[in-house]
Amino acid sequence: MSAETNQSSNSDLHAYRSGSQTLFKHIKREQWGLAIVDEKSDETATLIFEDGRKHRFHRDFYHLIQAVDRPYDVAKRIYDGIAAMSSTKKRASRSTEKPVSVEEQVTFFKGVFDDGFGEEYGKEHRGDGRARALKRHRDGLVDAATEHLDEGEIRAALLDGEFSDVVKRATAVLNATDMVAAKERKAFSTVAEEHHEELANAIVGLLYDKGDLQPRFEAWTQALSIAVGAPSWALVTGLLGARYPQEHLIIDVKTARLQAEWMAAGMTIAIRPSYVQYQRILEMFTNLKGQLGEADLEPKDMLDVVTFAQITLKASARNEILASRKPVL
């Protein structure tokens, strides 16, 4: 067993639940290959690595073990190969119907929009030139974030103690999109004034403070949790994704889970937002953006990437894709 310590319990291996068919790696022993969990108790976890060896880790060292995402077919092959070496008879990955692949998503999307992210898509989802953008128009959201969340203006409001003004500006941005549920938009817009100072500080910190994003993300999540209860992924990421659409996401958790079935087989997305999982989901959608580029689809930003996933993974689209598959003879 490795001999390093870690006080954090916020790791992929801590979050592992029995039955999850997630792949892992040891961040300092990559020569061991990938691994699966063979056994796990309250205090220890035993992993089998691709080199055929087992290693047992105490929970203090779980930070050395990191989840690894692979496309469904690749993950299944690797998991099944390692599982075959287990003396505890690990079950092979489930033989349920293969999830929708990125290639199938691309084919479906091109069938809906002949020119990809071109004029027809742009009119429907980016903006159609009307004076007041609809909530489905992503350009309207970006414009609202640029207007209402100007750094100089909200820093000045914070300095002047105008905390409610900062919250009002954030409300205007959230109200410009359908990517955050109406119920949560209303909850945020009516939050008690006693919470405005903490929310305002967290908003400015999240969007404009320098340094590591993790403490800023967590402070914002905590402020929302106190003010509105248990916030959704969309509410937590709404301002960040609207203000920095090239770099960040507004997470639709249902769509993210469906996308992960193919792109990150074994990933379990928790209901409660966390920075660690945000980074992992962001990496998945960034990889998806790259694959879209390879398929001659050029999304404008991450808002387009999420919208692509929503269009191609909604129930009617998935049913159409699955029905179009050629039967295996």
C-alpha cells in the first residue's frame, strides 16, 4: 500500500459506490495502467490494475486515485478485461443496449440542421434579430451577462454596499435563459435581502477574483445553498457559463448524465454540485467540442455544445437514433 497521507475526503474514490463500473488510475504510478475497484470497505479499497496486480489503499491515500473517463465501447473493453482477473468474480459491464454515440448524435444533428451550426440553427437557438431575445436564444444570454455583469460596475456596487444591485443584475442574467429552471429563477429573484451581501461578494469573487477557481466556486455554491436551499447544477453554473461561454458551462444535469453514458462510461454525476465534478463534466464537454470540430461542426462556444447535446439526446431524438440502428445479425 502507498505511504502518503491526505486529509481530504473529496476524491473520486471516496465518492465511489458499489456497483459503479468506473475506471481509475494511480496518479503517480501510471505504469500500472487503469484499474477497477475489486473491494471497498469503510476504511480501505482494493483495486486491480491492468498489469494484473492488486493494490490496497487506506482512505487517507484516496487522493492518489483518480477516476478516468473513456468512451463507452473503450471503457467496456477495459473494464471487462480487468474484471476477468478478479478473484471476487466482478461482473462484466452490463450488456444493456449501447448508449447513443457521438457519431450518431452528429448524424442526427446534421439531419435536423443541414448547415450544422449555421443560419438555421442560429436563428432558432442563437437569436433571430428581434429586439428582445427569447429565453432559448443564447446570444441574448451572453449579451445580458456582458451588460449586467460588467466587472467595473459590479465591483463599484459592492464597494458602495449596493449588494441588492449586484443580486438584481445577476437575476437579470438568469432570467434571460431557459437553461435555468423557472422555479429556481424565481427563488433567486425573491431571495431575502439579508442574504444579498454574501451573494454579492460570492458573485464578484466567482466571476472576477484571481487565482484558483475552486474556492470561489465553492463559496458561490455555499452562498446559494444558504440563500435558496439546495441549488441545481444549472443555477450554480449559470452566471459563470453566461459570462465566460468560451471556457465554462451551464450544466443541464440530465443531459450531462446522458452524454456521460457514451463519453465517460462509469461517471456518476451527483445531485449536489461540486467543483471537482464540475471540472470533470467541463472536460467531457470540452472533448465533445473537439469531436464536433473533427466532424466539420464548429460550435461558437460551450453554450452551443450543451445545446447540441440537448437536441440530440432528448427522448425523441434518442428513440429515433436507436430505431435507426441496423439489427445485429
